Amino acid sequence: MTRMTQVASFVFLMGALAGAYAAEGFEPRYNLAGSLGGEIFAPPDQTGWAIGMAVTRVPVRRVTGGDGKDLTFPLPGGTLSVPGIPSALQPSYGPGMATVQGDGSMTRSDLAVAYLTKDQYAGGRLLFVLDLPFIRKDQHIGISGAAPALSWPAPLPAEVQAGVTGQFQAQYKDALAAQGAASTAIVHGLGDAELMAGWQYVGERLRVLGGAALVLPTGKYDAGPRPDTGTGNFRTLRPALQVAYLPTANIALGAKLSVGLNTRNRDNQLRSGNWVGIEMAAGYMTPIGVVGVHALRVQQYQDDDNNPFGASRFRSTNAGAFFTTRLPVVDAIMTLQYIDTTSSRYAKHGSFTQLRLIKLF
């Protein structure tokens, strides 16, 4: 009887899950902490070199699916191979559904070097930036789901059916748990570098910055389920237009429009759909610095291609506040900002706290 109730291995299930969770980490190549702060009160005529440093802390509360709740995905049905039972009597089972309970944290440290030309072109100056990030991720994944019922083509002794059913349910649960454990890890290393070029105009009341960034796959990435410091073996071109307007000397309003254009990931042949990002900010100049509020939304407008989750359109809406001041001792601009995810789809749902320093030379 023991030999007859030994259920076959769940290699098929493990493979399906490994392919599914490798969908580029539910992260767009965009600063979800927000890039509009008190810097919208830019001084009127800065040129030369600048160094920027930013540290972003991101506690992740969950990974969301298409309904904004915990991510779920279907598992295929099949026929169970049970040793000792004729092939014509092997039980089958229908498709199941797995739920992902994901949380963790990420700390991202960026070092950026920028140069703003002294010469003007069409009334503005050219800006060039190199940004190198260092990433640390602590990811915890749990995967669970109820085993589907077994369907027997012909009745067998009750004790045989009960034994096979018990082992099938246990191995189904264990396979899900094992894949969750395989997706849980702490990693650290270099992230994906960014090269940016743009044109900046600074007037008395109007500030305009237009340009594009090229994100390169310099971070470590593997198509398996473990977290990575890189977001994938593909490139992203990110054109953007940022505008700030000062209706008075103490009030500034800012807006930014960005588009993400992705190539195909060479490691898993997945192509993340292109996305658009919109940011808005309002700041007020006080005697000690700028206080303000900001909000952003990043959303895919194109389906993923070759993603086991299907279209998997990323969407994240965040809102928060910021404070910017000048540090006289080091003559640098410091911005502290916080933003919280208010709603999301196929995304990591959490909050973002960022501290950044900009030193002009």
C-alpha cells in the first residue's frame, strides 16, 4: 500500500512558479520616491560641476495583483502519476490558484555626478549626469494555495484514494512553500546605471528641464526567482520634460512627465510594456527652507509580452511631503522626503523615505 500511495514529484509545479515570479521584480526603472522637491526653487544661474548623493529606504508591505490585493496566479492541472496504479486509472486534477504574500525592504544609495555647461544653447544650458546606484534588498516570499480535488476515472479502494489524496495535498503545499523559500533572500550590489543628458532653462519665474536617460543593465540579474540588484538584462530609454513655475518668490509649482521605453530582456525573453510617469509638486519657501507636498503616478500603457502573469500592467500611485534646506557648513542642498503608496497594481506596495544632498562646485 505504501508503494502505491507514493505521489510523483512536482517538478512541473516548481518550473511554472520559477518562470512566473521572475517577471522583473514588479519594479519600473523610475524613482518612485519622487524627483520633485525643493529644488524647483532652483537658483537662476548655476553652472559647472555638481555631485549628488541620495539614500532611499523602501519598506515593502505586499506585492499586488490586478485587483490591488495580494498577487495571485493560476497553476495548470494535469494527471498524477502514482506508481502501482494502471495508467488508465491514474487520477487527474484541475487548475489551481496560488497566492503570493510578499514583503521586505530595499535600501538604495545613489551617487551622481553632473555637469551644467557655462555656454548657453537656445537660451538654456546643457546638462549631463551619470548615476550609479548601490542596492540592498531583503525579500520574503510566501506562496500558498489549496490543492485541487483529484478526479478518479474509476473507483479504487477508499484507503488507496485517501492515501494518494493526502500525499498529493501535502506535496502540493510543500512545492508552493519551497518556491516561496527559493524566492526569499538578501542581496546587495551595484544596481542599473543611468546616463542622462538634457537642456535646462532657468528664468525669473519659469524653469524647464527636458532630456532623456538611458538605463543600462549593470546590476546583477538572474532569471530565477531570487531577488536581484538589477531589474533585468534590458535597456530603458526614459525621455522626460519637467516644468516649474514660481507665481511668487515664495511659492513654486512643479510638474514632470516621463515615458519609459523598454527593450526585451535577453535572459528570459520577457518584454515589459512601456509606461508613463506623471509627477506634481507644490512648495512654499519658509525662513528655514522649502516645505511642500508631492504626488506621482506611474502606469504601463502597454501589455507585457511573454510574461507568465499575462498583461501584468504596472500601476503605482504615491503621495507625500518634502522639506529642502541649505546646509551652510558644507554649502549643500539637502532634501528629505516621504511618499506612501496609496494604490497599486502588479507592483510592490509600500512607502519611500529619501534623503538626498546636492553639492555645487
